[in-house]
Amino acid sequence: MTKPTFFTEQEVTTLYKSFTEPSYTEQEVKEFVCENTWIDGRRPIPKEIKVKSFNSPTTFLKYQKRLDAKYKQRNWGEKGLPNWGATAVRYAQRCELDNAATYDPETKFTWMKDNHTLSREQLHATQIIWRICEQAQISASKLARGGGQLLRPDVPFYLEKGITIMQVWQTKSMKYDDKKDLLEVIILDTPKCSFDDRNRFHSIVRPAVVWGEICVYSIHGVSFDNRLWNEIVERKMEPSKVLTIGNIEQRRVASEYYGMEKLWDACNPKLIDTSARGNRLYNVTIGELGWRARDNDFNAKMLRYKDPSTDREYVSGVPLEDDDGNFIDRADQAMAWKFHLTEDEYKELTVEG
């Protein structure tokens, strides 16, 4: 087997630097298209190349759909015979842009062009445009349905110029005396993204992803809606209320942003029990909660524990009683309730997560 040659970390991290303002010119696009697009096994001989750019995937998809309908209609006469050549031109295999990646489950390497390979972590980085589409609730497959190459580390022009995808449409008449191509190029610019030092979507001053009218709010890779993000980054939420956020990852990130100990002190915690596994159960006072509370100085219980797989510390609310009506006063009993187990079943677990 060929010895793998990995992309360098610098090559992979270059990908993240492309999510800023696009910097291409119309002339650069035309030259790139002429050099890298193949039509029926040949390079195009352009008579005219129209270039149209979009900074919004929604607008891009609408225009793409319009082109598709327009040229499909032109392509067929009343008798169903083709009289116009009008298709989205895909990059041919001989073009360096179209070398598909293949994954080898034995070596866990992803093989790309020129015997280059990617580790699983690097592959995750190269798929960032797919992750952005997922965050923005946009289908990456729909963006590429007319052909063309989505942004990838081995397409330097896309990286350097800020291009998500470029599609080339052949719109020429098929008359025998017309041997030059009429092409229409549509380009979707990359979104403007902010990352933390681990290349996770992150910003506490603006949306982490801005793509036309689409805004995605994230703190260290965890997504929030606009309202909750604002309350956290501007510290409008009362410290004791942060620990009541329903989503566990949002609660963890918000707690780290506020400062876990600051939040903890605001809850007036009183330790009830510590287990051999390091779980700790507390009585706390946290405003109005949906958990079942009794008339005493404390109106809730909170559990502090670590995820064995990541060593991250989490805080979770637990009810005063378990599902069988038993008063919760042991840390492992509280963890068992979280896992929907009995306490004995929980204690028999060898792996948590």
C-alpha cells in the first residue's frame, strides 16, 4: 500500500482563513473557468462569459432553480427533440477539482488526489462547508445539484478568493456555424465566520456565521438562538438562572462564560452527598423551577459530575424525588435517575457516557 502523505496542518487551517470577504475579480473567474472546465471532453472556447455572484445561499438557490427551469424549457422543442444545448457543466475527472475522496475503514485514512490523505480529524475540518450548511439549515446537496465543486482544501482558488461553490452553465445555440461557447457562471460567496482557537464556531460580539440573511449564533461551537445568546453574552440573565438552561451543552458553555463558581455561589449550595464516583449532590435555591419542590429553605437539588470521556464538569438539576416517589438524598441515586436506571443498575455500570 502506498505510504500516506498527509496534508499539513497549515494546509488544513488555511481553509478557515477563507471565510472572510470574497476577493475575486470577474476576470480571474473567467480565466479560472477557461482553464478548469471541460465541455464534452474539451476546454471551452468562450464567445461570452457572464458572471453573477451571490452572498446568500437562499438567493443562490432561487437563481439556480430559475436557470434550471429556463434552460430545460429551451432544451426541448414541441416534439420533444433537443434544439438547444443548455446544461450545468460539471468539472471533468481530468480536472484537478473533481478527484473524489475515498475512505479506507482499515487504515481510517481518507485518500484524495495525488495520494494525499486526511486523518479523520482533518477530514472533519475539510467538511466545514457542510457543517455550516447544517447550522444554517441549508442543504449542501441542493447547492451542488447543478454540478460544480464545493469548497475544499485542494482547490486553492476557492480558498484564496472566498468561494463556496461555482457552477458553469453552457447556454449556447447548437447551430453548426457557431463554434464558440456562451457560458453563465454563478458563484456563491463563502459566509463570514468567526472561530475560536480550536476552529469551532464562536463569537460573543456578533453572529459566528453570517451568510446573507442567515445568522448563526455560537459560543465555542455550541449554537444558541438569538435571544438566549444575547442574554448570555451581555450577562443579562441572572446567574442563578443560567443553571436552569434546559440544553446541557448550552448550560455548560454559559456556565463557563459566567464563571461556574460565581454561578454556584449565587445558588446558596449545601452539599448533601459525595459518591465514590465523584458525583456530588447539593441542595440549592434557584428562583422558580419546574422541579418538584417542598416548603423549605431550598427549592431544588443540583448534581455536579464529570463526563468520563471528556473530563468536562457538568451541573444538572434533579427533582426532590425520583420516579418512584423516593426522596433523592444520594449523589449516585440522582445520577441513576438521569440515566433512567435504578441505583443498583447504575452502580453496576463500568462505562458512563
